[in-house]
Amino acid sequence: MKKNIAVVYGGDSSEYQISVKSGNHVASVIDAEKYNIIPVLLRGKDWKIDNEANITISREDFSFLKNGEKQTFDCVVIMIHGTPGENGILESYFDLLKIPYTTCSALVSALTFNKHYCNTYLRNYNVLMANSQLQRKGEKIETDKIIEKLGLPIFVKPAAGGSSFGISKVKNKEEIENAINKAYTESDEVIIEEFIKGTEVTCGLTKVKDEIIVFQLIEIVSKHEFFDFEAKYTPSLAEEIIPARISEDLTEKCKNISKNIYNYLNCTGIVRIDYILRDTDFYFLEINTIPGMTAESLIPKMVKYDNVNITKLYSDLIEEAILKNKK
């Protein structure tokens, strides 16, 4: 009998539409001969089988009724960017129900979703990153002290949120407060970072059968000030160069750093880690534990370049999640 696999997408963040596209793409590459692939759309309290308006998901046990019979899931592939999929909320829910899933654990998801907490943790392992400070909603914005500590330009980002919305590159003192308030629309905590001039490089990786697989690096050249939402999803506004135009030694260095970070955080599933390369140093920007998986996204491009069978990869991740859940 085929196992029921839920591909869960949607969510409650600004990245809802991208999540839907990611979920649809992932559902299309999972092996339909081995699994019953069931697309599940979550939006607030509205949980349903996508394209089946009359079939809702019970939030009590994540089941549904079909032809009068109760149906359950053997595994979940979470493709929600932002809340509640990338911040540990859904992972905690599935842990309570003892339903396996292919992404990072609830603890790792919660930690990595907050850039400040993730950075603080990784600094214990001497991971190189830009100087930064945390600003919480309600605190006084002291622009002179920010500039004294971090200089100009700076990046202002939501601390708990994705990498596409609420971000500003600030070049002068007068822009700082507006940038912080913009970031507050996505998160009650804001991280303010010094600007590191260099080459943006991203690394995708996963673990299968205790072996970390690192995909080819991609170099990102944005025509905007940085790789924002519009640049990510408008092909004419950014170049995604694979392989990245760096030496073999630097490529290997970046892959090793990424492996270490994956292990430091005890990650599971497919993740993507972003860096700025300055001279020979890679500055950690952030980790995406549920990276975009649309047909145009970075991870699928890496997988295709490396001739990895993405269908088999997802089968491996699903079977490992199921096996781990039985232990």
C-alpha cells in the first residue's frame, strides 16, 4: 500500500505565494509511483486538501475524511516559508502527533528562524559574520550609537522572518529609523548589521544516510542594492551564476564551512546557507531551513547542475524521516 505524503504549503507570512509555488513544485517531483502525494494548503485556521474545497484537515490529529473513511499521513514535507512552517511551530505540532517530517527539528527551526539567536549560537563555534546589534520594538532608536558601532552603510533586517521582506540597505543616518520601522512590520525584533562589501555566494546541502551532500555553489549578482524579493523572482534583475566564479580552494572552503554549520546546528533535510565572500573570508549571512523550491529557485538549479535525481532525493529524505520516527 502506498504511503500518504502530505506536502504542506501556504502559511501566514509575506512569502505565502512563493510557498504555494514551492509546494506545487515539490509535489510534482516526489515519486508518485511510491507515494500518494497529497497537497495540503494551510492559511490561518483554514487547513484543506488543495484543489479539494470540501476536504478539510482536522487540526486535532492532522487527518481527513475521504469517502467516509479517515485518512492519516505517513510523513509530511513542510514547504511553508516563514510562520508557522519555518519557525518550529508546525514541527512541534507534528512532534506531538508523532508524525515524521523531512525538515529540521522544532528546536533547530526556532533557533535558525531568529537571526540574532542563530548568530549568537554560531559565534560560539567561531563562525565568521558581520558585527550586529539587536533592536526590539519599543526601545529607543539611538541612531548615533548605531553608526558609531556599525558604521554606514548598514543592513536592517527583521530578526525573525525570511530573507525577502522588510529588509533595507541604509546609507545615511536619516534613513535608519524608517528602515527599522519597516522591519518591525515583519518582526518585533530587528537585527542591524554592518555592511560587508564582497561577493554573495550561496550553498545548498542536505544529509542522506549520515552523509552530507553539498551542491554546487551559486554566485548571486543583483542589479538592486541587494538580493531582495523582486531581484529573487525577476530574472532580469539578478544573475545566478553556477558554478560561482571563485577558485576551487575557496569553493571547497565554503562547502566545509557549510558542512560544519549544518552539523553545529544539527540540521535535517535540505537547507541553504548564504555568505558574503570578502578576500578569502566567508561571512555567514543566514541559513534557510526551508529554502525556496520553485522551479526557478536556487536549490533546484544546484540539484540540476549536479545531476542529482531530485525524485530519489526526496524518497530518501521521506524514508529516513519515517525510520527515525520509529526509533
